Amino acid sequence: MEMSGVKVAMVASVETSFIILFGNQLNQLRASGIQVSAISSLERKENLDFFSRMGIEFIEAPIQRRISPFADLRAVLQLWKIFRSRKFDLIHTQTPKPSLLGAIAGRLAGIPVVNTARPIFREMPEGMRRRFFIWLEKISCRLTDLVMVENPNDFDLYLGLGIAGKEKLKIQGNGIDLSRFDPQKIPATDLSRLRSELKIPENAFVIGCVARYVYEKGYLELFQAFKEMMPNYKNLYLLTAGFFLPSERDPIPKDLVEKMGIAERVRMLENRTDMEKLYSLMDIVVLPTHRDCFPRSLIEAAAMAKPIIATDLVGCRVVVKPEQTGILVPPKDARALKQALERLLNDKNLRASLGARAREYALENLNEEMVCKRIIDCYSDLLSASSEERSRV
């Protein structure tokens, strides 16, 4: 089906998700001729400049990340009004909460809905809470016309739990702009200026972590491991990059590193747009997350040829192949994390081999251009099927 002029609404919880995760998707959809609009709540008005620069329409909607029946009903009604008034041809929901609210509103508006599923229940222990979120996901998927999964393992997960049938599931994959995250394109002079700006000595060994500033990303374990390593490694620095979002449920205190006595050698950065340069400063990239579907920071680190340490979760294992592209450690285990960091810190050859293989893997498997092509193909197939169904009525 010809996609030029097709109107697509992409829905997420907060506008920061578009900036961090879906910016390239929006840009490539627009480049293909699709009229794409971004819909979410707005936490920071200054972020509207991002959409203006890209030429993407942003529509604010009252979507809360926390479960709140009255607020969620209001969000569904507002989304329904937006979908109807803008006459969208297709709705694409991203992130867990909008997948349900957007599916309900889309069904009420009579518009086909595509959902990129991210199973937040996957790492939850067995119990009522996990069953509740699986039940919500089943409702969302039944109201959705097509369910795409980033992580190939989630295809079997959704089938096995009866969340969606094979005829409704597609593997979307995940990827990044590999032309941007290329270690060969970063000038040495830029890195020297960046070290000076961040007050990181030229001979420093830098551990890096890129994640939102919340406890579930494993910052406490990372800070604990780093604190124990500091006395033995005088040139060791920790460089982190992330966001403090008002809607987070478990934010770490901004003064946590001061309270732990490690602030002198920790650089905590916010809202950076030069991530490829920051990765170039890092000797090791670590993500001790407690749960994740398919961490984008690991894809970026792999593309930048960095050895990776991550927690042994399904989402992390897509990128981190043990002893090939990185090292896996148990979640919430500061001791195991410290041991893995010291192992890489003391083995230059291992760091080099893991980083080189990580770059190879990213080039072969994590190209966002291929991901966007799959998304557009799914849009086309769904809209063609919807058109044929209407013509038979």
C-alpha cells in the first residue's frame, strides 16, 4: 500500500520517550511520506523544541504513568477526541500505559491500532501483581490489531501466556542510527575538550552508565561497587548520563553520591545530546538494571565498541553475549558487579576483544533502518487488510 500521506499517531507516556527512544523512528516515518504526530503528556516545555526542529507535530494528552482510574478514563476520552478530530489512519502505541489507553481510544474511534509491546511483568515474581499486569496486557492486545515485539524472546512469551496469537504478533526488533554511533567518527580533539569540561583527567579509567536516574536501573549497586573500588584504583572515575523525570516512581536522590562519599570521582550528567562522545570517553559501559525489555543504552554501547557489563535478564541478553560481547551479572548484586568491573579493568585485551565483537554484532543486528522498514511494512499490511475488510462490508 502507498504510505505517502497516511496519518499516523504515535502515542507514549511522556515526551521524553520520543526524544530518547523514538526520535529516529519519527524522522524516518516522516521521510517515507507518512504524516506522523507524537502524542503524550508534557513534563518539560523546553522539550517542544525537539519536535519543532524535526518538523513533527506534538499533541499533549493527559497520560499519567501511575494507575489512576479517573485520570486514566479522562486520558482515554481525550485520546478518543484527538484521534477522531485529527482523522488519523492508524494509531501506534508505545510504552506500557498508552498501549492500553490508546487501544481503548483507538477501538472507540474505529481506527486500527498497532502496539509495540514491552512486557513490564516479565521480571516480576509470581503473584497477584504479575497476574494483574498480564491480565491488563491481554486486554490491550485483544483491542489491538497488531502487536510488535522488540525482543524476539517476547514473541514466545506472549504466545505461551496466551496474551496474543501468532497471527497478531510480529517481531519489530530494536536498533539505532549506526552512522551516528560510530567510534571512528569522534575526533580526538572533541574528546579532549569534553574531558576538560567534565574535569576527568587524561589518564583516568572511566566506567560509564546510561540510564534514567531511578533505583530500578541499579544505581545503588553501581555506587556501592564503585565506592569499594575507589581506594585501590586512584584514577578510576564514574560517568553517568540520564534524566530526572517528575513522574518517576523511584528516583534516586540527587545528592546520593555526596551522601555515599564518592562525589569527587563521579560525574552525573543530565539531558545530554552528545551521547556518542560520552560513550567514547567510557572504557567500560555497565547497566545493572533490575528489569528491562531491550535496553537502548546497551545497543549504543555495543555500536561504540565498548565492553559491556549488564544484569542477567532476558532483555540484556539480546545484546550481551557472555564472554563474546560482555559479561552478565545477577541483578541487585553489588559484589558480583564489582568483581566483573575489576576483571575488565585489569584485562585490556579482554576489553578490546569484547568491544570489537560488540561492534560487529551491532552492525549485523541492530540497525534502526531495518527496524523502521519492518514498522512501515506492518503499517502497510494492516491498512491494506483494513481497506479490504471495509470494501467487503
